[in-house]
Amino acid sequence: MEPADAHAAGELVEIDSSPLDLMLIYPDGSTGKADLTVALDIATRTPLGAILRPEATKAVDAAVLLARAMTPLPLQPGWDAALGYSRSILPQGMIPGGADVRSAIAAKPVIVPESITVDRGKVYVGATFTTACERLQISLTKAAPRTGTDKPHIERFFAGVNSGFTQYLAGYTGPNVVRRGKDPAAEARFSLADVQSLLDWWLVAIWQNRPHPGLRHPAMPKKDLTPNEAFAALSGVAPQIPVTLTREDYIALLPLDWRTIQPYGINFHNLHYDNPALHEYRGVPSGLPAPANGRWEIRYDPYRLQSIHVRDHRKGAWIEAEWTMARQLAGPFSLDVLTAAKKTLDKRSGSTPGADLLAEINRILTAPAGRAEARAARRASAAPPSVPDPAPPRRLAPVPEEPEPGAATPSTATATAPAGPRPRRHARRIDLLED
């Protein structure tokens, strides 16, 4: 190991974003680039998490990246579905079978970060990301302004992704105009979900098993180690404690706001959200001190504004309130789409009718006019949700009733016959029974 390097997995982590040198196909048929955000462990050179987002990375993306960095790939929201979809439409052999994928994922370590170094971009110095670090008990270190040498490992990682992964895909633009093709946009073949699945597989299968010159062991100073070998060497000295994040943990990492619960529900960005579980709290203050000042805690996903999450601190649960017109939407809409719709309606004061907003949102999602609306619609359609779907309720098998003492044992024919609807028994008035 280098003298100034970390000597334990998760001790030092660098996180940064960089445009991917690749043209992608968005759901609306247009092409464009995506932002790659990565959290890299310094001691083992293991990428804890990597996410692709259309256009520019937001603070909520960096916060969700921390949660996904601490969660194995098969447990991340939507990962299995995205991998299965990509395997069905990509050429055969680009993504191996399930057994190979499971074995490669099992070899990739899950590392809990202790300290993260970031630059001074607004994505990482905002309240959303810093609050997420505090909740996950991660210390935050800000690099010096305009000093790339404070994060050299993550910069080298981006170069390794371009040289070992991106340049082999159709639509590669190259780092400059000299190294790109004649028309990279016309050569684009992959969607954002396809490239995300391929990148995840490349990281666990190629990057984690490739020797790196910066990874050395004191007992073998001349041998370059792979990230998996470096983690195995360090885990004996500083073992990692696995952390299991629930759906509630993902919700708690979303942007925060404070709202009152009115008789009609919650007014959030001039949209009315409601849920029957809010009945007992309508017009009731939360009782929380400043900065709440009696209002209720709201968490929202900027990419999925058809619902918000209200924290019921009295019962220790989250209430998902849905927009009253969400069932008439053409698809998921983001905060950017809502802003573009309000700008089109030109309602700078007062409340905007919900029906007009619904019509404008559906128009932007289906037929955007102008570059700003197209960018907003692209972000809403291509960005996956930040919170995993709730697990379906488990149905317990009915327990067979024990026969009463002295009752006849059912015959074999009766036991093996399919169970039909049980006959209804008439109730008896116990107050009319004689003693």
C-alpha cells in the first residue's frame, strides 16, 4: 500500500460525477449523454456503487448512491428487473447466465464507508447529501477548491471506465473530437438501463478481478493485487460489519420538506396529496419543534412526484400520499416537468387549477415543445425510482382445524377431495337459550 493510502476497507472513500463518453438512446427516441456517479473505496479500489443518470446528477442521486453502496446488487431496487430486461434485448452473450452473475456478485465485497471526500459542487454540499451522510454516520471531507489531486483515485477510475468499458460500446464519443466517430449519435444503440446493467456486470466481473498497480501487500510488495484480493487481505485485520437498509431507510434519504395536513390533504407545490391514513391528523399539528414548527415531515422523490411520503412519528411509520390526479397521468413525472408545466401556464401568483396542470404535464411527457421541456421529460422517463417498491404482503397458509374429541375421522376420499366453499352456519341468539 502507498504510505498516504487508507489501510482499512471503507476508511476513505471518494465520490464524484463525470459525463460518460457515450451516446445513449432515451425513451423518446432522442440521443444524449449521461452522468456517471461513483463512490470508490481507496484501500481496495472497489467501486461501492455506480449509477447513471440522464443529464446532470442531482443531490438525491448522490444520497441514494450511498444507500445502494451499502446494499448488495440483487437487493437494490429494480436491479433484477433491469438485468432481466437487458438480457432479453441485448445480443446473446453480452450478459452471462444467472449462475455466473450470482457468483461474480458474491465475490464483490459490500463495504460500509466511514469517511467520504467530495468536491465543493452543489450536489455534495447541499442539505440533502450532507443529511444523508449524517443519517448513515459517515463523516464528510471537502476537497480544496479546483484541486483535482485531492481525489486522484476517482479521477483515475473514470479514465479506466472509458478505456476498459465505454470505448467498446456503440456510440462512443471519445474524450475529444479527434477520437470520436463521424456521427456518434447515429451509432447509439443502447438505452440508459442497458448501459447500467452492462456497467454493473463489468465492475463485478472485470474491474474487481483486474490487478491494480496501487494495490500492494507488505508481505508481497512486488505483486499487484486485484480489488477482491485486497479486500480479502484487509478483512482479516479490519472486518466489515454488514448493514441491511430497508425501504424506510431509502425514504429517509430523500429531500426533506415540512407541510401541514389540511382537511383536503397536503398541498405540495400546488398539488393536493391525500391518503385515508391521514384522517386522524387533518388539522392537527405535529408537535415537533423548530424547524418543523408544528408541521409534518415530508420526503419526496424529485423523479416521482405522483406521490410523497409523510412521516408518522407517533406510530413510527411512513404514509405514502398520492396526488389526487395521479391515476390520470401519462407516466411518472419529475419536479422538472412540474416546473416546466407551471412556466407554460404562466401562473406566477395564486393557485393553478389541478386539471390544467395535469393537461400540461401529460403534454410535456408525450409531446414536449422546446429543449427545456424535452430535457425535463427525458429525465423523468429515463431515471429509475429512488425508493424500492414495497414488498407484497405474505399470505400465511390456513391452519387445519383439529377435530373435536370423539368426532369421526374423515375418510380418505373426503380428505383428498378438493376443498369447496364451507357451508354457512346460522348464528344463534345466545340470549334466548335456556340455561
